Amino acid sequence: MTSSPAPRPTSAPAPRPLAVLLHSRQPLTTDPAATFDPAHWESVVLTDAEADAVMREDAPGATPAVHRAPRDTWATEIRRLAGDRPVQIVTNDEYCLITCAALRAEFGLPARHPDRPAHYIDKVLMKERLAAAGVRVPRFLALTDGVPEPEAGTALVTGTIGLPAVAKPRREANSRGVAILRDQAGLRDWLAAHQGEQGWQIEEFLDGTFHHVNGLVRDGVLTPVQTGTYLGPLLDLPDGRRLGGWTVPYDSRLDRRAHELNQAVVAALGGEGAFVVHTEFAVNREDELVVVEVAGRAPGALVSELARLHAGLNLEEANLALQADLPLPRPHPTGTEAAWVWIPVMPGERYRHTPETTSKRLVHVREAARRTHTGTSGALGVSVLLWHTDPDVLAADVRTAATAAWCGA
């Protein structure tokens, strides 16, 4: 009688590495699983905000595991969550870029964010470096001693910048705190409301068309991705303004000029690292390209999704993949043009109907518009994504989306 051989011991599968996505104020607009395949990664979001603020309402996929902790304990929390596993620390949140860079250094991870993040975050440093490199920026006044009292401040602003002008915090994103100062009365009111405060600057009001250009940066090398045009300034949605934009056809004059501008921007602000660069600019009446804002991260709204349709990769997913040194597709013309429109719902209104369009579309009715809006100002009610191979058809559908009555009493 023979005995069966003893079974060979089997080794346990290697634990999945941990991807930690840092969050504070800018929600994720894409599914982390699209970048960090759950078969190979465990993904968690670490936030110092409320858990329900982590994902934008229309973001695809399920919300990943969320851990809340004060920012000064994030390093300890990451060690607790990772244990002995390899870890990646990434973010697409403007308000976490510097913290993320510091944590990556603490955990021995390669630097991926811009080598000098402040050049991409502080609007005064940004414009100073761009201007020194010969890149056109708005005339600006850095209120380094704080916001002056109304009488002196009015003389200072009107004598250096002129009116109208734009007041902006030095370190904010998503148009937070931005105010258009149209006349002396409005300027005096703003100065009185902010007198003595630090961290402000005032710049020239630009009269022109507004655009953006995006690229991938790897150690100083810029790969162009996409150029776009905005419906108008990204302001005043609470007052009823509809926001939106569309892609610019590949190799058009504007597309070529925009990518040349982005090359100059990266050279001036620094290209060491691996990140998405998003540059917003105006074309003024003299046909100059004037840089308004620059971010060392993927853009907000639906611009990242427009890039997926137009250039074959989602910019937010690309930014996370660059930080984690994961492969990503090379941008390429897909033959598709795309657009986005955000429709506000005003107090007393709710979503009523979607107008007909020729373009393919994805419409998301947000919670604020699913029932009568009870707020005191407008809120984002409907998010619209449009795409078509014919830019003229797309343009007609953008006009429809931007003017039709989506919401009503």
C-alpha cells in the first residue's frame, strides 16, 4: 500500500500595494479604479474634509474607502493603513499638492509634483516668473502689506491697474474668492470688506476670449494633449451664468499657438517632476495670448473627460498615473470634438426637460435640481457632456445647451 505524497505548502499571494489619494477641497471627478486596478491595488482616500465631499456627484464608479484624519496626522495614518506594503501617495487636489510632495519625500517616493509647487500655486510668484520669461500676463498689483483702506486703495488700484479690475486670492483655485471690480464704488466696497487682510492681489480685467491648454510634463518634456475654449469667464454660476467650453480642433492656428504658450509656461515655472499642466489664457483684442492661471494638476469641470473623447486619455487619470509611475496612453487625435455645459438651477426652480441635440450626450441631473431648489442663490443643477465628429454640429448643440430652458418653476 502506497501513501500519497504530502501536499506542497502554497505561499500566500503578495498583498496588494496601497494607493493613497489625498483630498481636502477639490473632489475626485474620476473613478480611482480607472487608474489603480483593484486586481493589483487597494485604493483609499485620505481627507481632512467630510467623507461625502470626496467624489463629485457625477463622477463615475463607486466611492472608494475613505479615511478622515487631521492633516498633521496623515503620515501616521498612511503608515497604519499600509503596514509593510508598498505605498503610492497621489493627489489631484490643489489644496494638497504641497502636502503630497512632502509626504512623498517622507516615504522615499520620487518627486512627481512640480519641483517648486509654489510657482504653480501662488498667483503672484507665477506671474512674476512668467513676466520675467517674456510671457504676457495681466498687469497686477500684489498687496503684500495687506489690503489698504478704501481711499488709499482706490488711488493705488486706479493709478496702477485701472478699472475694471479683478481681485483674487494669491492661493486659491476654482475661482474661489474672485471678484470683478467694475467701478470705483465696487472697488471701495471690496477694499472696505477686506481691509487689512493678507494674501490678495488685484490684476487687469481682460477683454477677450478665454481658453485653456493642457499637456503632460515628464522631467521637463511637455507632451501636448488638448486645447479648449470657454463659454466665458468661470464666474457667476450662483447668479445664473451657464458655464462650459469645447475642444479646439487639432493643429488649428489656436491649437498650435496654445501649445507653444504652454511650452513657454513650463520652461518659466519649472518642469521637473511628472504631472499635468493646465494653463488658462485669454486672447485679447490685439491677438495676444495672455496667461491668466496655471495649475500643476488636471483641470476641473468636465475638461478631463473632454480630453478622453478628443485625445484618448482622461487628464485626471493621467495626472494620478504620472505620480504613481503607471503606464498611460499617448495622446492622439481621435477625430471627436467634445463640449461641456453646466446649467444652474435658481431658487424656486427644478429640472424640467433636456432639449434635443444631434451630438451624443451624457446628462447628469444633480441633487440640487431633482426637486425645487430652496437655496438663496443658483446652484449647479445639470451637467451636460456632448461629443460629435463635426465641430459645426457640436457648436450648434452647445448653443442649444447654453440657451435652452432646462429648469423652471
